[in-house]
Amino acid sequence: MRYYCIAFVGMGSIGKRHVNNVCDLIAMQGDTCSIDLYRSSMDRSLPEEITKKVHNQYLCNEPVQRDYDMVFITNPTSMHLETALKFRNYTKALFIEKPVFSTGQVPLKQVRELDEITSYVACPLRYNPVLQYVKNNLDLSKVISVRAMSSSYLPDWRPGQDYRQTYSAHSDLGGGVDIDLIHEWDYLSWIFGMPNQCKAVIGRISHLEIDSNDIALYVARNNQMTFELHLDYFGRKPQRMLEIFTYDDTIRCDIIAGTVSFLKEGRILYFNNDRNTYQMAEVKHFFDIVEGRTANDSTVEHGVSVLNLAKSKM
């Protein structure tokens, strides 16, 4: 039986999901753990399902209390770099929620320092069954062009919270659709390779009461193919789509519905698309990396490269 000493920094919606999944995975493995939580404030109460899994709570401005096997960084994006460097010498591994930082202009020395230990940057859509199918079953050498979209309405993202008060609404906290929806560039580069040219239109055009970017449009290419990407915070009907243009067919992937449609062939594949299933798959993958069962395929260096692409700084 293995005992894990784990810390979480920040406890928003994604932090709560990770706590539950980490505890479930450790229990399924027959292992045990203790969890410390570092918070910016003790003013807000936490759900009972979380407090019963947390052994100690500390303020983020306090010193690190002990050494950990792993630290999950799930606080606002603008605090990721500071937090990662603070815990770097007190843990064997870091799980950094996406995007890795709020800017890609990070000293190379700090990037290398973080990657000297196991530092993994979250990329959960890689574990979505639709994208797993694309990655593992299509002949990617026949792809000529891809077009992707992620469109949704920011006020609907976090029920019960005023969207104007969330980090997504504020550029100084690391918000903005260009980095908040960095999932798209991560999975596109993971499946089809990193572009070597990219042009972007990024800004704020909607009625939303935010100071962060609510629209990002990209056109890019590498030596094989072209990319188009649309990201927004104002689409009233959630859409997360990928269209793949090949020599033989046009393939439409609906990531929300869990379908892959071959338009010329007339064939549709259906997948179980439960979000927590692929979020759990990522947590298990992280544990496999920490335990040396597989290589780290989402390093800080890679996360910074994807962030610079999203910021159209190549």
C-alpha cells in the first residue's frame, strides 16, 4: 500500500473535481493519502464533500508546511508561476492547471527549473474519446486542412457565480478566451503537429461586462497542412467542433455530442463523452508519469510553446 502526501493550491470548480478524482483513484488503487489545501482566504466555506477529504488548510501566503509527493496548482492563472516556483523544492511533482501561465514570456531558466522535476500541464481534451479516435485511427498523412471551434457563453460557465467576478473576466488574472480555451491549440498541435506560421485577430467585441478578450481567430499552417480556429465567450449555444479535410473525405467531429461523422462516406461513430471520465483518465495518466510508468508528454516547456502560439507569438 502506497501513502501519498498531496497539496492543492486553490479550490475552485476544477480544483474540487481534481480532489474528488484523486481520492477516487487512490482508493481504487488500494492506497491512502492526506491532502493539504492552500487557500487565498478562509472566508468562503467549502462543500462538506471537500472538507472531509482535506486534512489541513493553510493560507497561500504562509510558508510551505511540509514536503509533498505531488502538488496540484489550481488557483488563478496569473498566480501559477509564482506558486510553481514556491513549491518547486517541496514536491516530487507538479500538476499545473491549464493554461500553464498567463504569459509565455517566462525566463528559460525558470522553465527548465520546473521541468527538472515532473511538472505536468493539464490538457484534458487529449483524453476525450472523440479526439483519441482521431489521433489513433485516422491516417493523418492525408490531412490537408483542419477547422476548429469552441464557442460558449461565459455567464453560463459557472452556475451560481457572477461571471464578472471570475478570473476569466479579467485579463490581469489570466482570463481571456485566447488562453482560457487553450485546450484547442493543445489538442490541435498534439494531433497534427505545431504550426510554424500563425496570424491572429484577438480582442473584445461583445456586450459582456469583462475586460479580457472574448474573441480569438487564427489562421496557421505547418509544412503539411493549414489550421483555422475560432474561440469566443459569447456564443449562446455551446459548440466544440473539429472539421478535418482529407484527400478522401471530410470528417466532422462534435466533441460535445461525442460523434465523428464521415460526410462523404455517410458513416457516424458515437462515443461515450462523459466529462469526468476523461478528466479521471488525465489524473491517472499523471500518476503514471509520477510513478515512472510513462513519459511526461505535457511539460512546462511544451505548455509555454502552446501559450505563445495562442498569444500568436511565434
